[in-house]
Amino acid sequence: MLTVADMSVSYGPICALRQVSIHIKEGEIVALLGANGAGKSTLLRGITGLAPASGRVQFKGRDIGVMNAPQRVAAGMAMAPEGRQVFTDQTVHENLMLGAYLMRKEPQRVARNIEKYFELFPKLRERSGQVAGTLSGGEQQMLAIARALMSEPALLILDEPSLGLAPLITVDIFRALIRLRREGTTILLVEQMARQALAIADRAYVLEGGRVVIEGNAAQLRDDPRIRQAYLGGDAAVAHAAV
């Protein structure tokens, strides 16, 4: 589905990402772990075309390195960014319509997708006519994910979906991710709650200082003493509930 080879990203004199290589197979959930500043969000920005990057990016067998961000969305990838970034002065329904911009000439298809994601996140149906800026943090996160899904991406990229959310809401979000994977969506997940991410992921990469330092099967990484010491904290109950 996705191959990133030797990707580097610099912001002026600062090298934020150093020759990172990852791959994602169709139907997988792949987690990116690491401390703040490790380069996780920068990698996502390089993949989606939001940051200039060197190296090679292949998506569904095509070299997409020359594509800009909107073209990569049209090619089949979409991201729910860190901090949700919903359109706060637009309603829930309007946010979803904006996510479906590529299908604006297919109103029936758009309507079916809205109904599909209202079923995935019932709270959004209840808040359909409500301005997004008045939603709770959890509801905004659900909206950000549903908005990204409205373009029917083959690859859904999520940047810190549990950030700032109550544990019960986080359980709902991760249950939705499990269901999406089961229905065929491939997911690249950046998540601070390492135990929770590894509980639902197939494989994982750990970034430090802009480099991949550990990679492997998620179940094996859960038992890796380096991972346990550095990243596995008190989110066990949430992870168990989500699974």
C-alpha cells in the first residue's frame, strides 16, 4: 500500500527526519511510536505532501513524490491531523460535506457515506446541525476522523487521535479503528498511548531523533523490554477495553 524510502525533512537548518524508511501493507494498522519531537508528525507531513521531503514515496504502486497534498488525497490517502482541526464555524454536516469535496458531483454517494459514518459515530448524528466549535473534544475527534473518511481513502492517517480525551471516549475511538480495519481500511497511526496502539496494531515503528530505531511485529514489541521501559505506561485498562 505505502512504501517510504530514505525520507528526510528539514526545517531550515534543523533536520527533523533522517532517512526514514517504512512500509505498510494493505489492510494493516501500523503504529508510529516515539516521544514528543521524535519526528512522527513530520513523517506524516512528508507522506501527505504537507512538508517538502527528500526520498521516495510510493503509494499503491505509484511514485507520488511529485504530487501535492490535494493530489495525494485524490490518489487515496487522507489524514485526521493532530489537534483535530475541524472547521469550528461550520456544522458537523458541513464539515463532512467539505471532507467529501472530491465527490461533490455525486450527492447520493456523499449521502451514503455520511450515513455510514453517522452509524460508526452515533454522536455525530445527534450533533449533525451543531456548530463543530461547540462539540466536546471527543466529538471533535470523531468528526475529524469521519471527515477524513468521507474521501473514501485507501489509507487513513491518524495523528494522536487520543490526545486530550477521556479514557471512555478513547475506547470508542479505538473500537472504531478496529472496525474500520476489519472493513478494509488501512491505517497509519501516530499515538502517544503506546500500549493502546500496540494492542490494535499489526506492526510498529519507533522513532527517536528523527530516525527509526526499532521496528517489528506489534505483539513482539509489547514484550520488548526497551519498549516496556520507555513507552508502556498506565493505559493498560484502556487498551484492554478497546480490544
